[in-house]
Amino acid sequence: MGRLEGRRAIVTGAASGIGRASAELFASEGARVLAVDRPAADLTFDNPAIVPFGQDISEDAAPGAIVAKAVEAFGGLDIVYNNAGVSGSTPVGETSDEAFDRQIGINLRAAFRISREAVPHLVKSGVGRLIFTASIMAKHTDNGLVAYSASKAGVVGMMRTFALELGRHGVTANAILPGAIATGMTAASFQHDEIAALWAKKAALKRLGQPIDIARAALFLASDDGGFVTGQALGVDGGLMLRV
Ligand SMILES: NC(=O)c1ccc[n+]([C@@H]2O[C@H](COP(=O)([O-])OP(=O)(O)OC[C@H]3O[C@@H](n4cnc5c(N)ncnc54)[C@H](O)[C@@H]3O)[C@@H](O)[C@H]2O)c1
């Protein structure tokens, strides 16, 4: 018996990295998963319990389309994992309105709009779960991350309010704060051995994270194991932020 037997999930950003690993892990634990990513993304999966859905999450009609598709395909919705995200690195003075709006729009606003759309279904579920991929950059920052850090700090603040308001309906809401994870987002940096080694060395566990490290945390929060955990920002960073 899987840990998500019979559960119905949406995972965004499911074509790559953390989202792909999570969709596959959720399905291997018995869930049916709507795997959402951009229409051009590769959304092929071996497990037939994963239903691909090409949709840019920042479009106005995206929340309605995504949630309706999940409910139509699965007959309801128990888990929404808002994971899709984009980053950018420009000094404050060179960060355009467009770059700022894009990161806020995808990382924060789209996650809000999809979650809001899903609320009635999560309430009906009785075991509703909202999960967000934030970042250690929700609490910290680095040069060039003005829009990214703002978006991820926003995700954590937003998550707490969902948790507070929906708790009475048995719905939990939590955010995962990954450290340095080897994914599509970080491939350009970590293809350089010296950069990968630097980030691995900073972590107490002396390695980069892999998508499955984050997927396992998401599984904990999605399953009955995480049933009394809500409103939390869970660092999953291999001890990256333990020292200055
Ligand atoms: N990799 C890291 O070190 C790291 C660290 C902290 C947080 N994160 C966060 O993890 C999450 C997952 O990223 P990842 O590292 O797996 O990167 P990734 O680039 O491998 O995957 C992100 C996925 O999101 C999708 N996506 C982006 N914008 C979208 C949109 N508008 N509509 C639909 N899909 C969209 C992309 O197409 C991609 O498949 C992101 O929110 C990211 O900010 C990553």
C-alpha cells in the first residue's frame, strides 16, 4: 500500500528537476498526478498514473484550466504542489520591470491563483494538502536575486495565510526551502565542476542536493505522515545555511 494510495495531485513544473521527481514519486506511492508544465516541455512519463498537461501557469486562464482538468480526470483533488519556478540574476539597478514581474508572476502570483482555485476541492477532500517550493533564498539572498528572493519570501508569507485559514477544514499548507539542487535551473552553473564543488562544500552533508531529496520531503508533507504539520517552511538544504 503506497503512502498516497487513492490521492489525486497536481504538480507544477513537472517536466524537469524537482517537479518531475515529485510527480514520479507521488505516482509510485499510489497517487494519480496531473503533471503540469509549459506546452513545449517534455511531459512524457512511464507511469500511466501521471497525466501530462501542457499549460503556462502564468496565463490568466491557467488556474481554471489546470484545476478543471485534474477534477475531470480524477474526480477530485487532494494535493496541489506548486513547484514551477524561474530564477534570474541581475543587479538591483539592472533588474527590469519585466524581469521582476516575470519572477513574481510565475513564482508567487501563479502559485496563489492556482491554490485559490483549488481551495474548494481541497476542502472537500478532507485531507487537502498545499505544498510550495520556496527556496533558502526566502530567508537569505545573494547578489542578483532581488526578484527571486522577493518572490520566494512572498511564497512563505502566502503559505502561512493559507495554512491559517484552511486548517479548520483539515487542509495543511507548507513550503519546502531547497538549498543547492542539481536541476535544469542550476545546470548552467553546476556544469562547471568548481562551482558545483563550491556549493557542495558549503553544505554540512558535503554534496549537492538531487531532485529526489526534495521530492521525498514533498511526499512527507503530502502523505498522512505530515498530517499535523502546517504553516511550516521546511529547509531541505543538506545543512547549507548552518553557518555564515
Ligand atoms: N535547483 C535549485 O537549486 C533550487 C533551489 C531552491 C529552490 N528551487 C525551486 O525549485 C522549483 C523547481 O525548480 P527546479 O530546480 O526543479 O528547476 P527546473 O528548471 O529543472 O524545473 C522547473 C520547471 O518549471 C517549469 N516552469 C517554469 N515556468 C513555468 C510556467 N510559466 N508554466 C509552467 N511551467 C513552468 C519549467 O519549464 C521547468 O520544467 C522552482 O520553484 C525553484 O525556484 C530550486
